[in-house]
Amino acid sequence: MATLLTIDQLTSAQRQRGLIALMTGTFFSWGGFFMVIPLMAVHYVDHLGWAAGTIGIILAVRQFMQQGFTTIFGILADRVGPRVLIAAGMFTRAIGFVVMGFAESFAFVLGAAMVVAIGGSMFESPIQAAVAALTYPDERRRYYARIGMISGLGTTVGTQIGAFLIGYNFRQVCLGGAAAFLTVAFIVTFALPSVAASVGTESAMSGVRQVLGDTLFLRYVVIVAGYWFAWTQFGLTITLAAVELTGSDRAVSWIYLVNAAVTIALGYALPRVLERWLTPLQMQIAGVATIGLGLMAVGFSSGFSGVLIAAAIFAIGAVMARPGQETVLANLALPSARGTYFGVAALALAVGGGLGNYLGGVIYDIGGGAASPLPWTIFGGVAMVTAVLLWINRVRFSVVRA
């Protein structure tokens, strides 16, 4: 195993090369993911006639399984470093998408989604730990904002390619997504240095004990689950609403085009402007509340144009919430067990995202779909409650440990 290096042992060139590799990998991984996942709902619900709740179950299992296993791989990242786990995870996810391209039954699709989940669990917290390990505290928010903008660009390119390829068949969509993740595996293997995820942890269990005894951090993780519940609605119920209102699969690409336009235009500039007046936590709070407004706006839209406006509001909220959330998380994580902290933090997405996918589909089905304000009031209300809880704990969550 290669020697793991801390940020002070890396040259400036190595550090910059590693950050560029992570940002490039972000583009391809988000592009590959959103090339496939939003069109799962379209393909299985609209093309094959499945209930939205059925595909919601599959997406919820994928979400919960990925974030649940992320905790394990976050702990492992403290031992072996992020690079090998990121590369292996990207390769595994590529295999999952290839399998999904040939899946037609519920069991087959669920199995493919579980392979996709395992791959994601291998690289998710190691990537976050690598970014934190390669940056100093005063520059993290800037890099997280850049990564947020790049992820938006990748999302746009991915959804547009996916919308084009589904004109042939869903299998081509899945193979395109697999190719994107294989590209990331190659980039990470040869460009990311062997950086250490953490500094000073004596054993895996000592890191786990640190996190489980950190009540401040665990409180933050529990509250942020509400943010992930709301966040997952963009890829599930908002896309279903767009297709329902227009009767066309192309509506999905328009939704993501709006999201990308906002993310590319404001994803880096808006956080840089707001950081003059807002702390990372305050920016996250503002972003989560704006996401809530965007979700509520869907229920009161008069047609597809209203959904596009709601999607833009949601995207503005995401632009603020994501770099704020990632910066707060990195600042709360102790350097001695950074990978483990990020791994445990993934449980917020496991629970919140899993419930968001499952209950989102169920609430959408029984609540009247795109035409009813009921499901959107529920989704937006969850975001608003989350923002209020973060505000109540704003002093506690504003500490910087690393």
C-alpha cells in the first residue's frame, strides 16, 4: 500500500492536481448518474406502466443502501486512503449501470440498483474526505462552491445525453452512464495523490468512538436528514410532474436544463457574494428554506412553465445549501477521523434520502400528483422545518474544528 501523505507533505502541484482530478471526476460522475437515474422513473413508470411508488421503492433502497454502507467505507478511508476506494467504487457503479441496462423485472432492476448503491458507497465519503484533506479551512467553501457548479454542469450534460439516448432505448442510457464512471476511475487512479483522509487516528474503532460520542455532530446529522428528504424530490417527483403536465419525456431535460443554467450562472458567484455577509451555516439555512419555497411553488403552478419557475427557485436554494452544508460538515469533523465522520454523516442522506424517495413517490401517487398542492406543501414543509431547526442550533453548529 502506498504511503499516505498529509496536506503539509504534498507539494502545491500535487495538491492542485488532486483537486483538479476530484473536480473533473465530479463532472463525469454527476453526468453519468443523472444520465440514468431521472430517466428510471420515466422509463419504468411512463414506458412500462409501473406505479410511481414501485420505482420509489427501488430508488429508496438504492439511497438507503448506498448511504448505509458509506459509513463503513468512510471508516475504511481513514485506514487505506481515499484514492483506492474512489477508483474501485466508480468501477463498481459502472458495472451496476451495465446490468441495469438489461433489467426489466422488479427483482432484476432492484439488484442492479443495489450494485449501483455499493459503488456509490465506496466513493462518496472518500471523495468528501479527500476534498477536506486537500484544502485548508479558509478555502474549503470556495472549492465546494466550484464543485457545486461543476456538478450542475455535469448534471446538465448528463440529462441532455440521457434524453437523447432514451430516444433509442434505455439500455443505451445505462451504457452511457457506465462509460462516464469508468472515465472517473481512470482519472482518479492516475491523477489523485495518495492523500491521507485523516491525521492521527490510532485505530478504526477509536474513530468510531469519537464520532458516536460527538453529540454535537450527531445532532447536526439528524437535522440535515430533512434537507436530504426535500433534495431528493427534484430527481423524482418534480420530474414526474414535468412529464405528467407535458406528456413528453423531453420535459425532464428542460427541468435539468433550468437547474443547470442556475447552477452554472450562480453556483460559484452567488456563494462568493453571500459569504461576505453569511456564515456557511447561515447560507445553508437560507438555501434549505429556498428549496422549500421551490417545492411549494410546484403545487401552485398553473402549468409546465410554473414548474420550470419552481425548479429555478429550487436550484437557487441548492446553490446556497450545498456548499454551506459541506463546509459546515467539514468544519465539524475532527481531523483525526475525518473519513469516519463523513461516513457517519452519510446516514442523514440514507434516512432522509431513502424516505424522500419512497414517501415522495407514495405521497405523489395518493396526494393528487402534479395538479394538487398537497404533496408539494408536505415536501416544502419538511424543508422549512429543517431550516428552522438549523437556525435554532446556529451557535452550536458554527464551530470550526479542522
